[in-house]
Amino acid sequence: MKQSILVVNCGSSSLKLALFDENENKLASALAERLNRKDAFARIDDDNRTVALPDGANHKQALQALVSALRERQLMPRSPTSIGHRVVHGGETFREAVLIDSKVIGAINDCAGLAPLHNPVALAGIEASREQFPDIPQIAVFDTAYHQTLAPRAYLYALPEAYYRDWSVRRYGFHGISHFFMANEAARRLGKTPATTSIISAHLGNGCSITAIRDGLSVDTSMGLTPLEGLVMGTRSGDVDPGLFGYLASRGMPLNEVHEVLNHKSGLLGISGQTNDMRSLCDLADHGHEPSALAIEIFCFRLAKYVGAMMASLSQLDALVFTGGIGENSSRVREKTLSHLRLLGFNIDADMNEHHGRYSDGRIEHTDSHFPVLVIPTNEELVIAREAARLTTIF
Ligand code: ADP
């Protein structure tokens, strides 16, 4: 193997690694979960053996253990050629991926106030990799960066302007790495260039967001200052009346509890009272569990409203694209969502939808639909690997 790129993705309690060769082939991937807990756990994908971790292992210990295990199993060379890190929040500082140096580390740290659960762990991953591979170039790819092309009319809240000026209160948007991949992959499948392609990209996983992309650039998106705004998600409420905060406070609920409820106990989980998992919700609904059926209804109706809202930013639409665990796999969610959008001219083919577009290069629209509708598996790791390669001139 001549060149290889290691992709490092640190979540609040998890660490994912992926290794690519210079031809964009994925050579290996590995995962550590429940970090900083007694039952921390790690494994290499496609391998039934777990990787031993110390009790309560942190991100640094997990990285060391997984890299050693990948080397022992001869899945990784002594050193990768470059390393790409996913970082959630780049604020207004980062409009694209960058080579990491101490100034960049300082700036990521400065954005930590906007993403207190995510940026510190990304920094832990960066520092651990810099210790382990001191001579290897490392780059950071930001979830917010792709949305830095939003115009003020899309990113400003209707608040006194001092809040933006003094406290950076604005809409940033997230899932930018996935939406960027959709912009490029949809263009490729449509036989166009990204710079002339306009799409609406719906990323529906545990977190959900939708982005209007005009001529390859993000022009509006549903997540805002934090990833709580917008669509209904697994455990997040998405949009609520801001008056709710004052009302709950008047009922005696402390702010940290409001935060906990809106982020972790709402969305599909809150409405169904059972689960945040769309697959389980569909099973429950099929067995007559009405709150689960209602959770799916509300999820799809909110999504349909947002598809309509995203059209305000576009003058042409080359495709509506579904991605993420739900977007890629739930024919029911796609069908229900688009049933609300007949007036706009969306129509999908039942059979192609049922097969998730697998036999039609992702296409699922009916011949009489005004717009193409695509199902495209996301590949955020590949975007990070490509950015690392671009900045270190590998691929
Ligand atoms: P994350 O945001 O954590 O990466 P994913 O993109 O993996 O999440 O999406 C997870 C969601 O995808 C869950 O709600 C899961 O139920 C849903 N999902 C996965 N497979 C299916 C399926 N076959 N049908 C319906 N939903 C699915």
C-alpha cells in the first residue's frame, strides 16, 4: 500500500476510525463506544474479536488501542500518510477544511462554547493523534463549514442585532459534510456538474436536517444555532414555539431540565413514548400502537413542510435527495412525506421506492413527477478522506 488516509470521528462517548487507500477504497474501520464509562467497548468491523480497553477508557486510550489492533491485524501500515478529523463546529472561522496547526486548535477551542459536547472531544481526538503520529499532516473537516455560504437573510434570527455581533447568535447549520456529499453525488448521478446542480438534501438519521443547495452551494438549512432546530428527530423536538421556554419555567421547570427534555426525551421517542428508532416505530405502528403511528405522521408532515420551505431558496430543482439511516431505508417515510407534496408536483413510483432506488441508480420518482427524487447512501468518511487527500495532495 503506497498511501493511506485515516479518518477519525469522535462523538461525545464514541470514536470511529476508517482507513482509505489512495484509490478511495475503504481498507478497514473500527469503533469504540461507551467511552469514559466502566463498560467501554471497542471492535474492528468485519472482525468478531473485540479490542481490549482499560476500564473507563477515554478517547486517547481508545485511539491507541484501536490503532495497535489495526496494525497487529495487518490492516494498517505503521503510519497513515495523512489523518482527517471530523469537527462539529467551526463557527464563522472555518469555511472549509484546514490543515491543523496550533492556531487552528486554538480556533476550534474558541468555538467550543457553541458545541460544548462535541468540540472538546474532537480536540481530544486531534491531540491524541498528534501525539501518536507527530510527523503526519492532520486536517479538520467541519460540519458547519458547508453552510457558511448562507446569506444573512437565511442565517440571521429576527433578534436584536447585538446578539449576533456580541454573542455570535446566528444559524450555523450542521450535517454539512453529508449535504456536501449529496450535492456532488446527486450531480454525478444526474450527469451534471455540482456547480450547475440545485437540490434539496434531506439527511434523516438520529439527527435530521434538510438543506437547499443552489448551484452546489448551501443556501438554507433547517438546523440553527444548535442541532436542535428544524425537523423532528430521534430524541430532539426540532422546532417548538420559543414561548415554550417561558411557559415551562412558569410551571417550575429548571432550564437544564428543559434542555434535557428537548434534546433527549422528545422527537420520535417523546411522541411514541417507546423508542427513537424508526424501524422499531414502524413495527409498533404495524401492530396497532397508535402513538408510534402518530410519531411517524408528525415526523413526515414536518419534513414535508420543510421541503416546501427549502423551495423558497431555489429557482430550479434538479432533485430531492433522501439520505441517512431513515432516508436511505424507510420507503414508508419517503412515501408519507411526498404524499403531502403532490401539489408541488412530487410523485414517486411505489416499486422503485420499495427497492430504495437500488435498481435505478437511486431514482424513485414516477414518470409524471415534476422533479427527480433520489435515495443516496451518505459517505461522510469519504468526504473527510478526500479533503485530507486534497490538502495533502494524495489522491
Ligand atoms: P446516526 O445519525 O446515529 O448516524 P443513522 O443514520 O444510522 O443514525 O440512522 C438511524 C435511524 O435509521 C434509526 O432511526 C433507524 O431506525 C433508522 N433505520 C435504519 N434502517 C432502517 C430501516 N430499514 N427502516 C426504517 N428505518 C431504518
